[in-house]
Amino acid sequence: MMNNASLEQFETKLRGPLLRPESDDYDNTRRLWNAMVDQKPALIARCTGVADVVESVNFAQEHSLPLAVRGGGHNVAGLASVDDGLMIDLSLMDSVHVDPEERTARVQGGATWSAVDHETQLFGLATPSGIISTTGVGGLTLGGGFGWLSRKHGLTVDNLLSADLVTAGGEVVKASPNNNPDLFWAIRGGGGNFGIVTSFEFQLHDAGPQVLFGPTIYQLKDAAEALRHYQAFASDAPNECTVYADFMTAPPLPFIPKEVQGTTVLFMIQMYVGSIEEGLETLKPLREFGNPVADAVAPTLYKEAQCRSDPLFPKGRRYYWKSHNITALSDEIIDELVSCAKKLPTAQCDILIQQLGGRINEVAPDSTAYPHRKSGFVATLGAQWEQEAQDDEPVAWARDCHAALGEHVQGSAYVNFLSHNENQEWLQAAYGNNADRLRRVKAQYDPNNFFRRNHNIVPSAAG
């Protein structure tokens, strides 16, 4: 039973603060990026190191408290908090140490990607990450992780060399190719089901400091033709080149004509990692196609490009995502995407199409828990709005468009883009043939499903 004496004893064992609902920092700490999720933990342990994490796990086990783990708090499903339980907050554990000779980085579990880029770019290095710099390293990595460098250097998990975890039993273990290899396989895409990762070791690569980056923009009436050209361009693009297509409401940026601002447009966002001259030549067929209304592709600091999308996805808005992995953009899929774009329910909603392929698809589907090695794109219906009273329409739009696109795709999904586990097929959609092995590894390291505040993998009875 949890009483004042046990709480006081727990608090004395922590170096970081233990927050209660009456604590000054409680509300700010418990609030997540997605305002749709408003959980109120009984306690928040703001861990400063591995020992704090171990003590917190042991306390939650001893008192049968539901547990949630917060890294960046950026997960769209809002799984980093829990009502009436214990939130383990890793955000104070945010150090990044770069070894420029070995070209590696050791990153604590509470760091964000902006912290990683800040340190690695000092040496002109980077590892594949996401496209919003406030995203937590832990959540993105454990789900697979892809962004602007992934076509050239693979998923984030393809560049993970090792990780340190605290298990459900309060043990500190290392996962690497030579240490607990089954666990290392599982955490490369299997989410936070197997333990709390307190540090990651990543391989780094040359990147920047300048890259070629920016959008070419089309009006909605030209979007279908532009997307068909994009599919043809993407099929032959070198791995140094990554292009995302994004339907959105044109913001009031100086390079966008005033008559276009506020209308639905298609952003063709491009990055070329390599020689600026080679990039200009490579991207020329894409930038000069059709009738673009604006173009802002230019040499840009890699670190700045990594932050460019941050204002579009601020903390405190309401978010609901539905996504599909797509092999190729067929005419039917393109027509459906344009149809969905014509019905954006708020000015903040978007439909983002992210190009995969390249190095990602050169890895066998069973080499890591992330299985989607044949996908060419991920299309995400990003519902986003301000007020709770608006909830119904954006959610319905995302669900309806997701169902319509589902008529033309295989039905697989990226686990980090799941808003909620809304049906029993999500595990198969996220993990395919890797699902059964994940359940066996779960049974080995967390047989009682202690880590269940996640996209949960139930341990196999045969584990």
C-alpha cells in the first residue's frame, strides 16, 4: 500500500524531484505535445540518471502503479502519461556526447533531436532522425525512425549501435549485436514494450553543414499532375535526394503570392545531402515541372532544415493521425489524396507523403522489428485543430480518408504514427511477420506486461 512513509522513502532515494499534483511544476510536466491527451498521474519522478529510473521502476512494481514513460512527450497517441499512476519523466536526462573520431554519439533517453543535431553538427555529423526537432530521441528511435537522411543512411534503428535499458525487474542491461541480441532486435522498431532506454549509441555520418533544401509549391488544381511526376521522379532519385509532398493551407510566407496564401496547395519539399551543384542539377526536373506558384529551394544549414517544420506542429494543439504505408503512388491513390485534400477541415490539417526507399529498403524485413522494407512512401492524414469543441470533424475526416485510401493499399502502418489502437488488426499492420517474434521477446523480458502504456505487444504464452 502506498502511504506517506513509503512516498517519503521513495523521494529520499531519488536525486531528481518527485512531483505530486500540488507541486508547482506538476501541470507543466504532465502536459504532452498532443492536447487531446490530458492524463493526471499520481506521481511524476523527474529522473536525473539511471539510478532514479531503477528506483522508480521498483517503486511502481512494489505498489502496483500503472507506469508511463516520458521522453520528449511528442507521441501523437499521448502514451507518455497515465491517470493515477507513475510517470517516469526522462526529460532531465538529455545529454549528448559525440566522439568525432569514432563517429558515434551517446544520447540519453530524454534528449530531443534538436539537442542531438546541436552537438553532432559541430563536427559536420548527423544520424537519421525525424523532421520535427522537438521530437524525443527515445520514442522516434524505438518505433523505427525516418527522416531526411534515411534514404542515404537508413532508419534511425539501422544506425543504432547499442542501448542501455532498465527492465521490468529493475535490472540494467545492455542491448547490442553481442549483448542480449533478441532484445536489441526487438527495440529496433518494437516501441517501449521491453524496458526503459536510458541511453542510445548511434552511428554518425557526414551531413552538411549545408544542404539543398526547400519547397516547390503547386496550386491544388495542378496537384494530381505534380504528384504523378513526383512518383516518376522518386522512382529514379539517388539516395542523396529525398522529397516529401505535403497538402496544406498556404501560410503567409513572403515567397508565396498573396493570392495563393490561405488556399490549399501542394508543397513539394526537397532535400539533397551532398554537393550543392549536384543537388541543383538533380532537383531541376522536379522544380521546373508544370506550373509552380513558388519555389524556395536554396542552400540551407542542415540544423536549420531540421527545425523548419517545428512551427507547423506546436505543443498544445489537438492532433489525430491516420497513416498508410504505400508501395507506389498509383493514379487511384493520387486521385484519392487530392480528393481528401479538397476537404481539409481546418487550416492546420495536412496530408504528408514521405518518400522512403533507398537504404531503408536494402535491409531485410526481419533484420529489425521494423518490417516495412518494401514501402516507397508513408501517407499521413494529419488532423490538427485548436479547440475541444472542434474534435468531431477533423477526426471524422482523418478516419474517412484513411478508409478511402485503404481500398488501394496493403493495410500496413508505421507504429509511431498510430494515434490509437482502434482495432485488433493494428499489431499485424505495424509488425507483419515480425509480430510473433516480438511477443516471444516480450515474454522473455516483460512476462507480466508491466510496460503496457504503449502500443502494447502482449507477451506470448509460449514465450
